[in-house]
Amino acid sequence: MDKDLTLAEAKAADARIATGNATSLTGVPIAYKDIFVQQGWRSACSSKMLDSFVSPYTATVVQNLLDEGMVTLGRTNMDEFAMGSTNETSFYGATHNPWNTAHTPGGSSGGSAAVVAARLAPAALGSDTGGSIRQPSSHCGITGIKPTYGVVSRFGMVAYASSFDQAGPMAQTAEDCAFLLNAMAGFDERDSTSLGREKEDYTRDLNQPLKGLKVGLPKEYFGEGNSADVQTALQTPLIY
């Protein structure tokens, strides 16, 4: 955290609102997984190696949200360099699940998930390489999205596996995540894998009925070793 930087952003958001130049996200606080760099902020990837690193530039996805007027609360804890799934490998210590502190929040974006679940922030950013947004979101009972690869710029996001890494929103609801993704998505010439396609409105289908929707599940989900309760949940039809 950096109180002075946060308050400066909040004052700028207040001024923007006062002049009638606000967006739907202006003034909304957000926390960033410690993998996203931001000029003037410490970004350590939860590693002792980078404990004193202050970034000279800002990640594109963070800048997109700053341009909307969102207010940075600080960085959230994570597995060191995103290499983990329990949020226990951080130099700063383990993060606990706010619903039960004896449990893990999942990882590697466990700090972002815990912050949102504990109502410390309405939204946070995470990164997902092999489940690092989706798994902790599930553990903490919030909504998290791993966007299609290339939809969100990776510029300024410390890499784990560049061919899989994606930044994604984490919030209480699908609607909140959709608003965040609207601001986050877009082509970035500084990311060679960025998709050059028209922007879309991710809120457009939120109120459409789910009746008739088909969801595919990999056959590996039904393999030997599944616990009985998981197997039952997977095979129980959803009723709306």
C-alpha cells in the first residue's frame, strides 16, 4: 500500500466526478495482484528478490483502468512469481481464506480473491496461467474470469508462461467482472500476441435466459480418483 498515491488517485477521481467527466468505474477502488507493475508503486511478485523494486512504467491493463478513473488500493499477496496454487509460497507469508482462516484461498491469485471475498475491495485483478484466477475465485466464493488469450494485454505483467498468461477481473458478480473486462480489453501494439479485433460489450448477454445453454466438460473430469461428492455434482443437471 501507498496511502499518498491512493489518496492522490482518489482526489483526481473526485475532481473528475465533479466536472461530469466520470465513467461507471470512476472512483471505484481496485487492488492488483503483485504481478502487475505500476509507475511509482512497488511490485515485488511476492518475492524477496524484488522486495524493493519500484516500477518505472505501468502495465497496459492497469493504465486502462486508471484511465477509467479507478483508484489503486495496492498490491495483493500471491504465490511467489505466481508459481503455486495455495498462496503459501509468498515471501510475505501465507494468505488465508476469509471464510475459514484454517483453509487456503487458492492460488496463485489468492490474495486478490481473499480481498474481494472479505469485502476489503469491490474488485481486484489476477492472472491466470493454469487456473490461478478460476481456482481461488471458486475457493473464496467470488467471480473470476480468465479471458480468451490475447484479449487483454500482457504488457507490464510479469511473465510466468507467456503462451498461457492472461490478466483477468475478480469481483463479487459476473456483472462487475463484465464492466471491468470492457475497460481492460483491447489491442496493444506492445504485446505481440494482442488480438486486433473490435471491442465488444461483455455486459450485453447478462440478462439473457440460460435455458438451453450447453456446457461441455472434458472427459478427464470423470476419471478414476474423483471423490464421490464431486462426481455427483458434475453429473447432476442444472435446473433454472
